[in-house]
Amino acid sequence: AVKQPDHELDEPFYTQCQEPAVEKPRENAALVMLARNSELKKALKTVESIEKHFNGWFHYPIVFLNDEPWSAEFMKAMNASVSGVARFEVIPKDEWTFPAWMDANEAKEAIAKQGRDGILYGGLETYHHMCRFYSGKFYTLKALQQYKWYWRIEPDVDFHCSITYDPFVEMAKHDKVYGFTISLPEEPMTCPSLFREIADWKEEHNIPTTELWKATVTASWVPWPFRSWMSRFRHRDKAGDGWSLCHYWSNFEIANMDFFRDRKYQDLYEHLDKTRGFYEERWGDAAVHSLALAMLLNSDQVHHFEDFGYRHDWFFQCPANAPGGQLLESKALGDFPFNKERQGGIGCRCECDGAQTRNYASYCLNKLKQPNTSKRLGPIGWFKTW
Ligand code: GDP
Ligand code: MN
């Protein structure tokens, strides 16, 4: 086979403003937001942002998920703000709780202990339910069965650039399974045994090692005689190789649900659920998704939406505008090869400053971005975070 030149791998689908193809067919897709009634203001902010920058042209339905009945106020405000259909769904009680094989009191004790230990969100029972839900039952939820693709959104996020093409259509066309914006390292104390569980499952099921897996797992620098000794430490597999802790941040995801509904992923989820790690530790859905993707996909099936301006909490991705972005003139950026690649910019009408707010955590972006492209940074790029 002819080797593809690597610059063809995982380029942005478009690098400047397009005339939105509003007459073209859509994919079978929905925007999905899990939220609480109390988050109305923040949820509204997100919906207004995505309607203004994308959905005002494409009119995809937005499905709102809640573990409690929706308030009339929430539904009224959303109905007034969406350009497509808004659907309000309640997650069945038994899909938002401890698994049947866990004693609720023991689980609550484990959660309280994580709170005392100062583990991020570890003391919040609802947060554990949320992570477990997004890791598994989300994909088999009755309310979402009719859709093949989802775009996950959250209260209080911003989209900074116009998205003038249909990412679902492009992902389908390019055989992509999963799209992300920001990648960063997981809090190690939330998941001491997650990586080992997944690595063991991989071994048991004879899953071949992909490029993505290799990129996510850092082969140990420890000499062979000491490797099995090393393997007793957290975030290492039986061979002593470690997980970089890098993962795709799941508050933004555009993905094909077939992957997650497939027996392989569901098996893995069931296995993880059996170990009780969603409660005895505080495994995040982002880490679970990322490690599963790393194990089961080829690197060209994951897409980095580097042309999307996006913010959640204090983490940004801000592309410079195309064409002729100011990126190169910025003294702040320095003379790194990675920056030169961005000459001219790639975003459309971005309202953020591409010279100030680059993607967070180059180290993890570098790890998880197409492992076999020349766009990965050399070691020097690791030190350049914004
Ligand atoms: P963070 O982004 O990790 O800081 O976590 P968030 O608090 O933003 O929660 C992630 C997502 O889950 C957001 O969409 C929240 O609205 C949602 N969420 C978290 N906990 C609950 C809950 O108890 N009930 C509902 N309905 N949504 C929740
Ligand atoms: Mn959030």
C-alpha cells in the first residue's frame, strides 16, 4: 500500500469560514446536555453560544437529560432558545445509582472517605453517579436510541468561533469515530486502579496494541529486571508500562455511538462496573472513554477539532482566524515549529485571542494527537502550553 503523506492525517475538515450547507442532508445526530434544573442560567449560556456559532444554521435537536423531572421554567427557557427541537428526558432511577452488586452503605462510606482524603469530587455521591452514567448507560439510554451521533455539551461552556460546516457529516465522511478539543492529564488520585483494570482486560481479550494505545501509554524507562517491581505502582500495567494520565476532556465530545454501544465497549464497561471502581475510587468518564478509544481504535479514527474555539472552566482552545491570523506576529508565541504550522490560522470568526489562549497542556495534546503525524511537537514544544 502507498503510505499516505502524514500531513494528510487529521487536518481540520475546513480551515476557513464556509457558506453553511443548509440544504444538504444532516446526519442522524443530536446535541446532548446533562444538567440540573438549578443550572438553568449556565445551561442557557451554552445553548445560546452553540446556537449562535453552529446550530442556528443546522438546527439539530438538543436532548436535555436530568436525573430528576425538569422544571417548567427550564423547559420554557430552552424552548425559547433552540432553533431545532428541544427534548427533555429523565434518566431512569436504576441507571443513575449504585450497581445492584454494591451495598449502598458501603458505597457511601467509600465516598465519604474520598471526601475526607480531598480527592477531587470524590466526596460527592452524585458526581460518582454522573461519571458512571456517562461511562456506560448513557449510550444505551432509551431516549438516545434513535440517534447514531451525539455532540456532548455542558452548562457554562463557550464556543468562540463560527462552526460553518456540519461536523457530524464530516466525521461520517472521513470515517471518524470520536472528536475532541482539549486533552489534559487526569487527577491521579481519582483512579489509582483504572489503568490496570483496563490493561488487564486488554490482555485477557487479546486486543492488539494500537498506535493510540502506545501514544497513551508511556513505555517504562525502567530497565527490564526492575519492570515487574515497577508494575506494583499505580497507573502501570503488569509489564510495568505506565499510563501518561492523558485523556480527552469529555465535556466536549462528538462521537459515533455505535462504538460505545458495541459489545466490546459494553463488555469493558461491565467489567469496570463489576470492580466497583466508579465508587471505591472516582473514575471519570473521560478517562474511561479515552483508554477504551486508545485500545480499540486506530489513530486516524480520532479527530482533533483544532479549528473550534472552546472553553470549559479555565481551559481554552482558541484557534487563530483564517486566513491571515495574527498568530505569527505575536511575540508571545516564540519561534517554535508548532506555531509556524498555524501560520494564517484555522478558525472562522473566532472571538477569542488566538495569540493569548492556546490549547491547554501541550504535553497531552501532543501525546494523543495523531501519533503518526509530523504535527506532533518535538520535546521542545512540551514546554509551550499557551
Ligand atoms: P466538571 O465539569 O467535571 O466540573 O463537572 P460538572 O459539575 O460540570 O458536571 C458534569 C456534567 O454533569 C454537567 O453537565 C452537569 O450539569 C452534570 N451533572 C453533574 N452532576 C449532576 C447531577 O447530580 N444531576 C444532573 N442532572 N446533572 C449533573
Ligand atoms: Mn463542567
